[in-house]
Amino acid sequence: MARLYFRYSAMNAGKSTYLLQVAHNYNENGKEVLLFTSALDGREGVGFIASRIGLKREAQTYDADSDFFELLDGVDVACVLIDEAQFLTHDQVKQLHRWAHQVNIPVMCFGIRSDFRGEPFPGSAALLVLADNLEEIKTVCRCGKKATMNIRTNEDGSRVLEGEQVLIGGNSTYRQVCAKCFYQDV
């Protein structure tokens, strides 16, 4: 029986690299996969899944209005892989969960759990509830402890504590931190 998977971590843990490796493994075994990424992610161009280590692959995009029942209708693939899954809506996660179980094709979602304020993303919250399999991808904080949180910094490196959950464009950067470091500057 196919399942809905959620692979999550803080920033910079290699989620996109992991996803691209899974796609490569399926392809190496003669199996087709379908890749999706959020239309909000334009770091390497809209419609691409890219890792910070240089791997890159074209993908279909989704946004809050996308209907996965329509997008996946009649597809002939061995697996569906979704990057930036935190940007899914609750209803989209429900669609993916139902679809995986009805058509017996696994769906693997990769994303972060929370934003720079420590608030959950809607897609991640839904995945934590509905995913049949959860896996934390681990990464480390600058202090050496396991990073589980994310912070946003501005151009001069100062921490940003308020603002929109998703910032498109601009000079902001994100960094993974442990819980102790997350609360250090609050």
C-alpha cells in the first residue's frame, strides 16, 4: 500500500538534495517520477528544484489554488515528489493523502515545519497530522547542537523577529538554529 511521506527539517539540511536523489534512484531503475515545487520558490528560477550543492531539475509548480486531483489525474508514475511542502494548503495535503491511498502511488513531501517566528506552516501542520510516515532530516546549529528552528536575518545580519511568514524576494536570509539559540535573541 502506498503512503504519504513527510521528510522535514530546519533550513539547510539537504531536503532538496534528498528529493533529487530519490528521483535519481527511481529513474536509474527505469521508473518515472513526477516532481512539484511551489511557485513561490524562485531561488533558481520558478519551476526548478535546486540544491545548494548544485543539483537542479525541472519540476511542475503548484500554488494555493492548485488541485492535485486534477494535476495527478491519469499520471503514470512510480512516485510523486513535492519540494517546499510547507507551502501546501491543508486541503492539498488531504488531496495528496487520499490520492496516494486510492491509486497506490507514494507521495513524498519535503519541507520545513516552522517559520522564523516559530509558527507552523499550514502545509507542514497538515502533513504532521496526515502523513503516514514522518522522517526528520537532521542538521546542526552554529553552536554544534541539533538545529530544529529557523531564523530570518536582514542585510546587516541582524535577526528579524516580525514580518510576513513568507517573504518573496528581498535581501533576507534564513539560518537554522537549535532551540536554545532560537530563544537567545528574543
